[in-house]
Amino acid sequence: MFYVSISSSAIEKIKEHAGKNPDKEVIGLLTGRMDGNTLIIEDTVTGEIVSEKTKAILTPETIAKIADEILSGKIKGNIIGWYHSHLGFGVFMSEIDIKTQMKMQQFSPYIVALIIDPTKNEIGFFTVDANTRSPIMLTEDLIHVYAPEEEPIPPRFMQPPPPQFFYPPPATTKPPTEKAKPPLKHRKTPYIAITLTAIICLAILGAYIYIFRYTPVKADLDFYPYTNRVFYGETIRFNANISGGQPPYNCTWYVDGKLKVSQKIVNGTSSSFNYTADMLGTVKISFNVTDNKTEWSKTICFTIISNTFIEVLQPEEGSQQPWGE
Ligand SMILES: [Zn+2]
């Protein structure tokens, strides 16, 4: 694990970017450097965002512009993370957020994801455990906001971060405060290497930096045969196609309010259920799906009729066709 120290101006920039667009996802990159145990976020950079129905992405032009600005020296530091907004559904890592973060962590474990929900006024910093793919939300003791005139690394960050989240230390651990800085000429080479890495990261990540737009969970409920009148003993086959929300989905099927099937769907988007009519009269079949944030349910009524009707309805042998000739 590492500490995160963010400049007050960077955090204000993110708040403003997200706050000005309360009904639109925003996305951007965090720039800065790693110093000792601390990832220092100095600034943010963003550009045009394309919003599609289910996601928002940085345009290739924006990525190219950012790469250009790094090369020309307009952007100082390295790409050390990314930020994006969640519109009213809170601060957490979605499945796509985890994938994006994993892509970024391929280049360095010292990459942070900042998520902001402007409507709830929440901000969270995340990384992903590379082995378990589980998101880790940085606790408050690991985060510091520094003012322009302040040292970015507070004294408490001199201690190693809590060991339970410990990542392998960086290959070139610098002492927390550099006393004798090598001459600028020698310092330039690694800096260029880092810049190039950042540009390569950007080029590769262009396709990956996108965010998931949350839509409430819902389902299309189909059944066969396509009629609400079925015979006793007949089997009705139900299929629910789930969309929206976030897996895993918890699906339940009820017959007249009694739970019949409960299943958790981690991969996939459909749930099926078969009901064999075992009583006469009206029966209610209900389907319910929840993704732990939103819920969707539907009840369909069926009339079950006795299959002895079939005999009654069958015309007698040799009877005249009513429509003649
Ligand atoms: Zn997200």
C-alpha cells in the first residue's frame, strides 16, 4: 500500500469539473509523482469526453492532446491515476472501473483511481489488489490534502503504510526528502524515460479509460406458451433477460408468493424457471432481480383450466361442419 497526497488545487479542479456537470459523467487523468511511500497528485488533465448510452470515454483526440502536452512539457509529472464521476449512486469500484484500474496497474502498482459523486458530495481513492482483483478503498489515514505552500508529505507519511495492504516497494525507493539532488543533467534521463512510459501508457490506455454508466437493473420476462390460460399439468417455461445494474444479480422466482428458486448470477444475464401447473384457478408467478442497489420485479397471472375440457371441446365424429360444404 501507499499514501496519497493530493494538492488542494487538484481536488478543487476535480470537484469543479464534476460539479459543473451533475448530469454527465466526467473523466480525467491525475498527474504527479511517487516520492517514498507517497503518491503525490499535483494536477489533473482532461479533455473532450464522448458520452454513449452506457459509457463515457476520453476521445482519441483528447488522448493525443494530452500526450502532446506531456512531450512539450506543458504537463508536468507522470500519469499516476485517473478520476471519474458517479452520478448519484455513490463511490465504489464498478466491474469496468476494476478492469480499467487493472489495465493501468500493469504499468505500475502505484496508480490510483479517484471516484467522485458530486450529488452525494463523496470522494474515494481506490486501488485494486492485483491478485484477488478486489478493490481497496484507501482509508482516511492514508490520504492527505496539501495546500500550495505546504509540504506534500506530512510527517506521519514517513512511517511505512499499514502492512496489510502492502505492495512490493518501488524498485527505486527514494528517501522521503532528497537532501543532495543530483545535477539536473543526470536527473533528466530517468525523467524522459518516465515521460515516455506515460505516453505509451496513454496510447495503450486510450481504449480503456472509460467508465460505466449505471442504469437500474431490469429484465425482459418471456414465457412459453405465450398465453395466460394453460391446462392443468402443462409446463410454463419462463426466461428473464436481465439488463442494467451490476452483476452479481440475485434472482428469485415465486409461485403465489412462495419462494421456489433463488439463484445468484455472476456471469451471464438470464434466469429461467419452469412451472408445471399443479392446481386449478389463478396462479401468480413472480420474478424478482436485484443487484444490491436496485430491484426489479414482475408478476404474471395465469388461469389454469382443467384438461378435461379438451374432450368436451372436440367435435363429435361425423358431426356437420358448421361452415358448410
Ligand atoms: Zn465508476
